[in-house]
Amino acid sequence: MEQEYCPKNIEKYVQKYWKDNKTFHVYEDNTKEKYYCLPMLPYPSGRLHMGHVRNYTISDVIARYQRMLGKNVLQPIGWDAFGLPAEEAAIKNNIEPSSWTYKNIAYMKKQLELLGFSYDWDREITTCNPEYYKWEQWFFIQLYKKKLVYKKNSFVNWCPHDKTVLANEQVINGCCWRCQSTIEIKKIPQWFIKIRHYAESLYKDLDQLKNWPEKVKNMQKNWIGRSKGFEIFFNIQNTNKKIKIFTTRIDTIMGVTYIAISPFNKFSIYLSKKNKTLKQFIEKQNNANFSREEIEKIKFQGINTNMFAVHPITQKKIPIWIANFVINGYGSGAVMSVPGHNENDWNFAIKNNLKIKYVIQKSTKKNIKLVEKKFFPEKGKLINSREFDQLNYDDATKQIKKKLSEEKKIKTKIVYKLQDWCISRQRYWGAPIPMATLNNGKIVPIPEQDLPVLLPENKKDFNLLNNPSNNQSSYYNTSVNHQNAIREKDTFDTFMESSWYYARYTCPHFKKGMINPLASKYWLPVDQYIGGIEHAIMHLMYFRFYHKLLRDFKLVPFDEPVKNLICQGMVLSEAFYQIGKNNERNWIHKSNVNIQKNIKGEIVKAQDKMGKEIIYAGMIKMSKSKNNGIEPELIINNYGADTIRLFIMFAAPVEASLEWSESGLKGVYRFLKKLWKLSFDYIQTKHKYRNINFNLLSKKQKNMCHILHKTIYQVSDDISRRQSFNTAIAKIMELVNILRKFKLESEEDKCIMKDSLISITKMLYPFTPHLCFMIWKNLNKSFLIDHEKWPIFQKNFLLKINDILVVQINGRKKLTIEIPDNLIKKEIISYVKNSSLLQKKLENKNIKKIIYIPKKIINFVI
Ligand SMILES: [Zn+2]
């Protein structure tokens, strides 16, 4: 063992050992309990940032801890490799997206290895690999066969100059990012998966997720937007037809002044067959390409059908309007409009000069002037509602429902805001959608034996396909069952790949199918998933949805993919800027700032190298745009991977924001050096360990054993039950500091030192595995720590060895007494005075003086 702690040498040595021996490779082993620990897979942008390092460190700490509990731990990693940045970089650098992507993966993989994460590298998945997306295409065809996917027209951003579709991120202030043309909104045919079909179970099964953050579950609930409401049937005057509307507020039914129907509702389309103006209006809604301003302009447009519905209670006639604010996919595609109490209804009524009637009085304020010319969406007492006047919301709902039920004009209905998932992307760098159109216009899947439908990966094809003026590339000509066909040009949304990778990790090289049910049965569900809160809805919703699809195809077990979820906090760092000529902020990296701090460590002055003032913007999320990122590799070079890992886990609870601090990092580094020295000094004694008899130990020794076992007890609880890693680390640090003052004066002392070092090494191993690997190896002569068990505390050591005081009266020993922990002098004196043994002896006596020698004697002079 070297005398000085040298992380560079140690980490290189240990990482090579792990790699050569495939230490973290796992397979299904039914004799062992499994644990599946999964960090969200990264996008190969080129370099790891500190947010990645935090995410993967948390995951690795949990994986290593669970391994020490004796479990068979799977911790895989891979690459979410399709997506727009690769296409943009490829155009810029005139290379193909695949080579840009694979180059980035190689570099980031090296960075991950430098951080010592215990991945099973044999399971690495790269989603742009045909071996992976082949199964995604296969599964899409299965969904198509089960009628769970469909194609329909939907809106996209369209650049009229480049003649191409743009992703939302490529639209900047309503303009094309490339040519600055004003973009249009265009309707084109796209593929959808029926996630609405699963809305109820996606909502209901959130209750199963006891160990998911409440915040995430609430965000998902809002996105699904489940609400209970009613369908009400309005007769249409002078016909035998009925119109079905949806409302969540039947208490406002007496305030209905018109019926509004979506232009795409069946009834609208039926009417348009006889009415030319109507037909034109509907076509305009359906086909036109709008600019963003035009969309604002046409909001709340409508057309009067000149037909009337009959109010089911008052029997009065109500005009029927076709209105473009009504969404056909929500409820029944028709609403009873109550402009007095609903914002959309109000806006439409104002724009089209329709009647407004108020039927709810705000219950909080009496004598409110009703005709304030606005709407009140709140619940309250009914007015202008005949027999329902003065009823509150609950009673009114009940009574109106009863009345309409008697006439069979109402049904309870649950609706969802969740829309079907559009998975078509008009992009090159994605998995091709495995569908084709025959010459006769029929849409058919690509035959399964022809999968995968490959992406042209060479530069020539990429340039050709990415040229906006070349939409008719012969590349898409194909044949299906001996008939000429044109292949689907769109590719899958990249959320498709990240929705099922967790299941493929259980059998990454399985050739006979998408997922090996035996492997998924052993490894799933994921026991711990770790990722950023920004994935709370999109990714985590599609991920849960996909799992349910896979379950229904009997490919995975259970209803939910993940048991426990951690959403780690952001990484913040100090940010600085100067105001530029046009009042813009020019962000300056900290390394170019001279900083003055006060005694509290607060920044009081910042200047650039020329002495010009710089503004300190505070702690802000690390980002390129704020120029306040810290390169992980730089920190590894200066301090080692163990220091960065320990600092990240120590500086904040996992779900809180982490403030990057160089001095904090240095503190952690000093701690590791001290632990190294403590171990080195002990190992130099070449002491022979033997078991010790606790009863024969001195008070100093007993106390050290007590502190050690109390720490093991608390650290185990912090990590396992509370997932409170920062407090666990603080307790280990405290233990090391106490141990450094523990003098090795006897053989027993040395044994206790060794026991302590063994436990400390084990407890720190999940955080700083390289350093612990080496200390362990030297402490135990070549044994390996990677498969060691987590230390166990001994109950009899948990009892505190309290101080024992000799109690004297006038200098003569009367008795000895044990003093409870953590008392100050005043409390100790009063504790002794009031003890039952002494009370009698001091009764009615005048105490003149108390002499107290801490931890030894207390003498009462009477
Ligand atoms: Zn453009």
C-alpha cells in the first residue's frame, strides 16, 4: 500500500480489474433475490454533464449497496441514440448522423468508465442499432393488427421556404430556425397509438405506486385529466333527432343559452351535407394551413345552424352553433354553453353576440352585482333557476340529475383530457415506421420476415433524403407481397425507443423475439428507477403505457414497470454576467472572474481580468447558455472519481438541488486522504488480529465499540429505509474523526481499529468504491470487497457506556451513580441531587458548596 492517497493510480488499477473480470456481469439466478437498479438512459450528446454524473452516481450507490445485501443486482446502461441533434450536427459537419452518434457514444462510454459505475456492460443497448429497433417495428405491426394504432390528419409546423416539417424546438418565435421564414400550421396524415384506451388504468394504477414522488403522480393525473361528468340528451326541434352533450357542471343547466358542436362532430358533418356555407366552414377548419397569427384570429369562430335544441327542463328553444373551440376528442364533441359561468362559452358568446344568463351566485360575497359583464366559473348558490333556486352545488347537482334521470335524459360519464399519442416524426434520424402504401392506396404493414426496415446510413443517402426539395426519392420504393408499394417516410418519435428499453435490458441479445418472457419474469419490475423530474409526464407516461401494452401481449409480468422512483434534483453553480451593448447578458465562466468574498464566504465583488465589474447572478442550474457548467473530466483529473462521487452524495439530499462548491469538493478530498492515512498507519503495525472479549475491555475501548456499532446502525437505516445518503456520509465522517483520536496503546486497541476500518470501508464502498477496494485489499491481504456483505451491528454494543460519578458528602464516598448521556453540568448536579439514593442523605441539609470534577467526582459540602 502506498503511503500517499493517489486516486489516479488506484482508480485506473481498480477499473481495469473490474473490466477484465466482468465483476458486474449478472445472469438469472433463481437461488438469489434479484434487484434491478436503472438510471434513465442518456442521449449521446457528446459529453457527460454534471447532471448525468449525479443521476448515475445515485444509481450506482444504490446498486452497490443492494449487492452488499446479497442480492443479484442488475444495473445496465445504454444510449437513446435517435433524435434531432444528430441530424443537425451531421448537416453542419457534412457527415452522416450515425457516425456522429457512434463517436459520441464511444467518448461518453470512456467517461462513464472513469467514474467507476458498476454496469453490466454486456447488456449495453444502442437504440439506433437495427437489432434493437427491429423489435420496435415488429411490435408496432402487432399493435396495428390489434387495431391499437391508426392514421389520421394532424397538425405540424411547416416551413414554406424549406418545404419541410419542423419540430417544436426548431420553431423560434414562430419562425424557422434555419431560414427565419414565418412557419405555417399544416395538417398531414400521421400515425397514432391509442393511449386513450388505457387512460383509466394509467390513472387508477398510480395508486399502486406507493414509492413514487407525489409530485410526479399528481403531474400524471393532471395530464390524464380524468373527470367525472354527465352526458345529457337535448331533442332537436322539429326532428326526431337528439344531440348528446357533455358537461361536468349540470348545476348550471338553467343557464344554457346555446349548444356548441365541434366542426368534426358527426352531427356537424351530417348537417354540412345539406348546407353549403356550413360545408365550407368545416373544410376550412380541416384543411387550411394557418400561420400562428391566423390561428389567434380564427379562435372562437362559429356558424349558426339555424336549428334549435329543446331545453330538457324548461322546454325552451336554444340555438345550435358549430364552434371551433369545441374539441371533438373530449367528451361527446358537443357542449351545452353557459357563457355566464365558463370562459370558452363566454368568449364565443361575446364574439358571436349570443345571450348570457347568470344562474350561480357567488356564495362567499352577498349582494354581488351580477351584471358585471363577465363569467364566474366558481361553484355557489343557484339563482334564476326556478325550482332549484337557493340550492348549493351538491344539492343542485343531485336534484337536477334526479329530474333528468326520470326522463332518461342523462348518463354519468368519465372523460379524459389525454390525447392519443402521435408517434410519426417527419425526420430522417429515427426508426422507420414499418408500413407501406400499395398502388391502390391501401395501407399495409411490411411483412415481418422483411424486418428490420433499415435506415439508409451512408452519407449519400442521408444528404439525398435530407434535401427538402427531394421528396420523391426512389429509396422508398418497395414491394409488399409482390405488389409495388411506397414505404412510409416518417420515422418513430424517439419516445418509442425509451419506452421499452428497460425490458430489453433483461435479454439484450435475445434473437427469437422482442423480449424473452423468462428473463423479464425474473428481473422485472425495475426495483429502483432514477432520473430527472423533467421526465415526470412525457417519458414516464409513455413508459407506463408501453409496459401495459407489453403486458397484454404477455411479454412482461405485473401492471407497472417500476416500483420505486427517485427524481434527482438539479445541479447548480455560480453564474456571472456582464451587460452588453444591446442590453444583453454575456455570461462569463467562473474561471475568468476574480472574486472577492466576505468572512461569511459571500461574494461581494467580481471583476474580469481587466478590472471591469461583473455581476454575480447567484446559484443557477448548470447549463451551456449560462456558461456555468463544470466539466466532470476536469474534476476527475484533479481529485479522482471517488471524490466527485462522494461530494455529490454528501452535498445535498438526492431530491434537492445541489450547489456545486469547489471548497466542498476539497473538504471531501481531504477526508479521503485522512482515511487513507489512518488505514496506512494501521497496516504498518503488521498487527495480528484476534477476536476480543467485550467484557474485558476498558471504558475507552467499550466506548469506541459503542460508537462504531451505533454508526453502523444509523447508516444502515439512513441508506435503506430513508434513502438519506448525505446524513449517512456525515455519520461515517464523524466516526473516522473519532477513530483518528483513538490511540493504539494495546493489542485490543489494534483489534478495535481493524474492526472499525473494515466496517468503514464497507459502508463507504458504495460511494467511493476504488479507494475502498484498495484499503480492503491491503487490510485483508487480497480478498475482494466487491462481493462482501454489508456490516451488521451488534445489539449489545448499542447500549451507551455512560459516565459513572463517585458521589461524596464532605469528601467521603457515599455511592457511585451512572449519568445519562448529553447532560450539561447544571443538569448533572440536579440529576444527582434528586436521585432516590441521595435524597434522604441531603434532606433538610444546607448545601454550602458543590465541587464537580467532570466524569470523576461530585462532592457536596454540607
Ligand atoms: Zn425554413
